[in-house]
Amino acid sequence: MTSGSWAVAAVSGVAAAYALVSRRLAASPVSAAMVFVGCGIALGPVGLDLVSLRHDTEPLRTLVETALTLVLFTDATTVRPADLRSGGALPMRLLSVGLLLTIGAGWLLAWPLLPGLTVWELALVGAVLAPTDAALGKSAISDTRVPGLVRQTLNVESGLNDGLVLPFFVLFLSAVPGTSYAHQGVADTFWRALLLSPALGLAVGGIGGRLLVLSLNHRWVASDWRPVYVLATAAAAYALSAVTNGSGFIGAWVAGFAFAYALRRDDPQPDEVSRTTELAEDLGGLLAMLSLLLFGAVLLGPTLEHLDWRILTYAVLSLTVVRMLPVAVALIGSGLRAPSLAYIGWFGPRGLASVVFGLLVAEEHIHGVDLISRVVAATIGLSVLLHGASAAMLAARYGRWYRRAAATAPDLRESSATTVTPRRRRLGPADTG
């Protein structure tokens, strides 16, 4: 058996083993992300050396890019314009002011702590670590003791900020000499990635969604082929954007919005879109967990052998100051109490988007790639551990505070009614902490 076959067997074994005990782990502080990242470290160069960038570059890249493409597409299909305006536009505040401040704070903080990187490499660090992933702390959103306004705000933010970070990531990457985007130049990258790719995604998603509606109305499409059609639409949006030297991720993200809009215009019920995209969401969730396993093998494992105080300090500050201060600023005047601001600020786990961005940067031939990879790996690894372990506990504690506060203050801002539409990216019931 070749080394590649051993790797496939080992990864499959991890997924199967977790599936067998997933419900048992649901009530524990051990999250799916912790299991997959930990097993990845064991299978990587610091352990059994079955998975590494030396032997498996193309398969690894294909898997993580497929995972992010599906997650971007399906996340976009779950968000309605009304979600952005819910609760006094709290999600919009986080996705505009909060996200820009997070990227800027991550950029500036890297300056004194990561010497040797150029200004654009420092900017890359800030962009890579800006998006959040609610799947790494699912209890923070799924626990019904947490007020619906807070859960919906976190849910919408994490569903959209990975797509909103993409333009910054692409532009910063194009500004770094020697990268795959650098030969195009910033101007060419701008119009291809930020203008052409969204246009292609809009066309593919809009036309694809409308064709599905017509087929449904005429009863031409079999129910078991509808999910396959969704996968084909997401793949087409990515491929057309990539083949034109744009950003396949941006194309797929925009296509998700257009696809869902076309379906909802014919049938405004959210269940119709959810049923149609269910397979893509489940497949994206599985690939996301496998991506975390590969992250543990090829990035986090080797990083653990080269940790220093600067990297650890940046990782801790990235999860606290860089996230929580911009959240507090963005929500000034919202009426939320301090415990709510702290809860929203803390639950900004770094997940799939940061993993994929980090792996893409790791393949670039730039002088600061090793340091960037180590910082990204340390931050995501710490996030998987801390956010996963604290999600259930802090959700329960915050829920108790809210119950007491709501009893004494009927007009509490957190009590504003809102409908929570959780995203389905999970691996069974165990992906809750």
C-alpha cells in the first residue's frame, strides 16, 4: 500500500471512529474540531507522517478548496436581507465597522510582534485571521438559553464575514511580490477578482436558480437530483471564476446569494431552499472537518515545534483584543449590556476560512511564509481548543445571567424578538461544543 493509500485509510478511519461515538461526545466539552485537529497532528510529520505537504499538496488543496467553496455557497443561501437588519442591524455593524477594525487591528498588532514581515505580509495575517466560524463553538449559537438576538447576530456574522474578507485577502496577496496573484498586478486582480468574478457568480447563481424553479414548476426534476444540481451550480460558479483568473471563492459566494434569491422569489418559504441545499451543506460540513484534520497535520503539528513567545502572544491577542475591541466599538449605542458584548466578542472562533487562507499562503513562495503559517496555525489551534471547550459552559452561564436580567428589566435590549435560522454545517448532534 502506498503512502497516499495509508493516508486515505487513516483519515477515513478517524471520520468513521468519530461518527460511532459522536452522540456520546455531544454532552462533553470535546468538540468535533478538537478530535479532528488532534488526530491530524498525530497523522502529520510530528507523528506518523502519513499526511504532509511534501507528498499530498494537490489532493490537500483540492479538498480544502472544495470545502470552502461549498461552505461559502451554502452559507450565502441561508442569509436573507431581513437577517442583516434584525435587531437594529447588529449583524451589519459587525460585518462593516467590526470587520474592518478587526483586519486593521490584526495588521497593526502584527507589526511589533512579527518582525521581518513586509507591510503587505502583515496585512495578510490580519485578513487571514479575521473571519469567524460559528461551527467551532456551536453551543454558543444553538443553546436556546442564549437570547435569540445574540444568537442570530453571531449566526449571520459568521455566515458572511468569510466571504467579505475574500476581497482583502486577494488584494493583499496580489501586493506581495512572488505570489500567484502578483504577476497579474493589483489593478488586474481587482477587476478580475472583485468585478468579473462576482458578475460570473451572479449570472451562474441567478440563471441556475431560475432554471431550477422552471424545472420544479413543470415537474421535470426528480427530488433526488435537486441536491446534485446545487453541487453542480456551486462548482460551475467556482470554475468559471477561476478559469478567468479571478477568485473562484468570490464567484461561489455571490452565486449562493443569487441562487437562493431566485428560489425564494418563487417560493418565499425558507424550507424550500434548505431542502434543496441540504446535501451541499452536509458535504461541506464533512469536508470542513477533514480540512481541520489536514490543518492539524500540515500546519499545526509542525508549528508546535517552533513556537515562541511572539507567536503565542499574537495568537492570544488575536482571539481577545483584536476580536473583542472591534466588536465593542461596532456595537456602541446598540443598548446591549456588557455581558452580551463580551459574549459576542469572545465567540469569534477562527475556523475553515482561516485554515484555507493559511494553506493557500503556505503554498506561496514568499520569504515570510513560514512565520505567517506558524502564526495562523497557532491562532486557529488555540481557538479550536478554547472556543470549543468554553462554548457549552459560557452559553449556560450567559443564559443564566440573561434570565435574571430579563426578569428585572422587561425592556432589556437582548429580549428583542428575532427569528434564529441556524446554519446546518455540522456532523450530527455532537458538533455542539
